[in-house]
Amino acid sequence: MSAPSKNDHKALGRLSLPERNFVADALRTETVGGVLLLIAAITALVWANVPALSHSYETVSDFHIGPAALGLNLSVEHWAADGFLALFFFVAGIELKRELVAGDLRDPKAAALPVVAALCGMAVPALVYVAENTIFGGSMDGWAVPTATDIAFALAVLAVIGTSLPSALRAFLLTLAVVDDLFAILIIAIFFTSEINFAALAGSVVGLAVFWLLLRKRVRGWYIYVPLALVIWGLMYNSGIHATIAGVAMGLMLRCTKEDGEEHSPGEHIEHLVRPVSAGLAVPLFALFSAGVAVSGGAVGDVFTKPETLGVVLGLVVGKAVGIFGGTWLTARFTKASLSEELAWPDVFAVASLAGIGFTVSLLIGELAFTGDALMTDEIKASVLMGSLIAAVFSSVLLKIRNAKYRALWEEEERDDDADGIPDVYEKDKPEYHLRMAAIYEKKAAEHRRLAEVAAGAGDEDERPA
């Protein structure tokens, strides 16, 4: 048997220690946010479907607030979608920047796998939607709806079913979601912008240039950046381009590499501050005012009979799983990467199925795709909810089948027998670790020898004649 090529590498292998710690911290926040998101979605459905409450839901959603003179007299629903969701994309921008310049994805070989998988995981659902609507004569306007993955909702599902997914698979899922969030926002900017106010757009671009210049000059102070960010956001909204673009742009501008004397880069520090607000407030508020669609037996039936809604369901459930799995397999096949020995291809397919949960951004694109058609918008929202639910149940079954294996991997990743705060798997090649473990075992051996002598002495006393 020939030796492995030096160009071979492991796909979905163990993360580096700094990356593992960062991912663990990020996913912890996202999991809590995902549970809040789930609660918000259920609350919205109850609020919109209980006869005594449904009118108040519409009233609150349509209530307008904000300065009309600045073009910002928006409904509560629009504030949630255009305002609060900009925080979500701001965090996504920082996250992607950090991954590419300071994380494991700064290595092009490591970046290729999740990026290609994410792109295939967007292209195939769009093709599934287009094919289904071409065959059955539906509208092509919703082709982008099933392209996005909702990381918070996916992690909430993992928390609910209690699976011990290894950190490499969780990081893979997180990176997939970040990449397709970025491409989803590009889709929104390119395909869902009809009229542009060039004066407002120019003002927003100037604001972004000032924002970038201040960062380059190392100017500090939230009281400078927060008002400037609000101005940039407001101008972007009035330009006709979706305001969340401003959030992504500012996130990508932050420096995510550490300099001498810094414990954390500015990007990591700001992400640490803003992520809980995004995951715990902004995204659940968006879900609360976007997921409230009327659900009835007839409405659920329509999801599986209308080409547009069925296309969304098939895109999320079938397209996501096939696209991500296929992109991962092809990348591994043509880059000579081999799957980590600890995992199997069914594990990749299970995570790909989990990525079919396309809640937040899919709802946003659904609203933009069918603006002016309230009935179709609600039906598309219902199809996103149904597709995400089916994907969640299907992936949960697949993950549960392998959960014993995942739990063993997780326990191995977390084991810290020398109690130095670093998992043992990251120290197996360090002499100091083995010396510490030798000292621990010698101490245990000495204690067992003492106990053996005590037990032997007690035995001698018992054998003496009365």
C-alpha cells in the first residue's frame, strides 16, 4: 500500500484549539438564541391563529413608528425585518471576515470544502424550485427562497433532540450558514432591488468610507460608530437597496486579526458584544412578526399542491441535502481530501439535511419575492415553516441513529484528565502532558499501594485465632 500523498488532508477533521474555543462560544450563544427563536415562532403562530388574538397581531405588526421626514416611518414588521435583522447580518459579516483572515478558513484548502458545499447547497435548491415550477407552471419569483440556512434554528433543533454532535460537524454547519447568509444578502441586493435612489446610495457609500477610514486610523468610541452606523443604515434603506446590506458591509470592514498586546481583535470583541443582542433579541423579534401566518387544514394542503409553495418545500428538504452533500463529496473527491476517520458520509448527509432549516433569511426573501401579493407571501411563509419542520424531523432521525457515536467523540474531545483546562486530544504530542499524566498515575498508584497494605493488614488481623 502506498503512503498517503503529502497533499492529502482530512475533510471535517478536528478543529484547531483556538478555532474550537471560538466555535464553542459562538454556538453556545446561537443555541440560546435558537431556543428563543423557536419560542418566538410558536408565539407568532398562536398569536396569529387564535381568533381572539389574531386582530391584535395584525394591528401591532402594521403599527407605524419613526420619523417620516427621514423616510423611516415604518411598520413594526418592517423595523424587525429591515432594522433589527441588520444586526444579524452585521454579526454574519464579522464572522465571515474572522474565518477568512484568522480562522481555519484562511487556508484555501480548508476553506474550499464549506464554501463549495454552501454554494452547491444554494444552487441545487434554486434549481429544484425552478424545475418544479417550470413543470407545473408556477411563478419563478420565489427561486431564492429555499437557498438559505438558519443556523440558530438548526442549533435549537440540536438542543431539543439532545445530540452530541462533534465540534467539527457543528463548525461545518456554522460556516455553511455564514457563507450562504452572505450570498443570500448578495441575492437580495442584486435581484430584489427595483428602484435606486442614487443620492441616498451615494450618501451611504460615503458613510461606509468614513466608517472604514475611522477603523484604519484606530479611532475608538462607540459614541462615534453607533450614530454613524445608524446614518449609514438609514441612507441604505432610503436608497432602495435592502438595509441589511449595510450591516454586512460594516461587519466585513472590522479588523479581525490581533495586534501586539491585544487579547482579542476589535472584530472578535464587538462580535462578542453584539452576538447576544442579535441572537437573543433581533432574530426572535423578526420571527415574531414574520412567522405569524394563518394555519388551517386547507392552508397546509395548499403548501403541497401549489407549485410555488411545493417548490420551496422540496428545495429546503431535498435540494439542501443533495446540494450540500454532493458539494462536500465532490470537493473531497477532487481535492484528494479524505473524510476524517471518526466520521462517515451518512454523518455529512444528516448535517446537510439539518441545513434544510431555512427559517429567518428564507422568510425575508419570501417577503421580498412576492411583495404586493399578501396571499402568496403568507403561503410562501407557510411553505418555509413546513419545509423547515420536515427537514428538522428528518435530520433529527438521522442524527439520533448515530448519537451514541457522536457522544463518544464529544466525550473524547472534552476529556481533560490532567485538569489544565485544555482537552487532552490537543496535547498528545507534548512531553509536558505525558509527564503530568505520569505524575498523576504515580500518585494514584501510591495511593492504591497504601490501600492494599491497609487491606492486607486488616486481613492478617482477621486471620488471627480468637
